[in-house]
Amino acid sequence: MKEPKQLSVSAIENGTVIDHIPASSLFKVIQILGLDKISNQITFGTNLESKKLGRKAIIKLAGVYFEDDDINRIALVAPEAKLNIIKGYEVVEKSVVEVPDEITGIAKCVNPQCITNFESVTTRFRVVSKKNVSLKCHYCEKITDQEHMVIL
């Protein structure tokens, strides 16, 4: 007899669920969104089974909804993540985070000689790969890959 399906992480009444985060990126997502500094209820699980990723992580945030800049930050470290907006325990909106074509002001250039690292110039990148995210600096043309990316 098959066991009934059980939720690994409990439901929330209102807020956002970030699902399909690669397990290795969970703490990066928590850090770049500043979730360690908010007082809302946060539930997360990692190394959960996923047919698509093998192992995935999930974050459930009570009463939290994200702006585009935050969604772009998530996309840089977890390009296949899914966002579910929850209202009254129901999913009212589903979306897949999408790496935009251009990133402005949310990542740091890896080139120590780049003008953005020593003058107050907002960083600007063209996305050269959306799968294994890599960015090309608008100013110095240096490529920053996902492994070396620093999110501002």
C-alpha cells in the first residue's frame, strides 16, 4: 500500500514560496534577499527530493512579496526557481524566475580595475548566458560567471 503524500514543509496562509532552488544555492538566496534580517515567519527545507534537480530547496515566507530587483537577484543564483504567491492558503499566481537580458546595480564586476569598483558608478551587465548565468560588464567587458558572482 502506498503512503499518502505528505508535505515536507508546512503551508502558509499569505506570502511567497520560492521553490526549485538548487539545494546548493539555498543559503545564497537567503543571504541576497536579506532574509536573515527580517522578522516574518520563514520556513525552509533543503535536500528535498526533486525529479528535475535531484535535490532541491524551498523557502516559504509569510507575508512577504518581492519586487522585480529581488526576483532578478534570485534568478542570478537560482535561474530555475519558481515563485508561488499564496493568499488564503491558495496559490493565486505562479511564475518562473527569469534571468533578464540586462542586470543593473545588483551584481559586482569581478575586475578589480573596473570603474564600478572604485567610483560611484552603478554596475551594468549584459547577460551572455542564462542557464549557467554569466554577465558581461558594460564598462570593462569582463565576464563574471555564476561561481564568482557577488550580489550587491
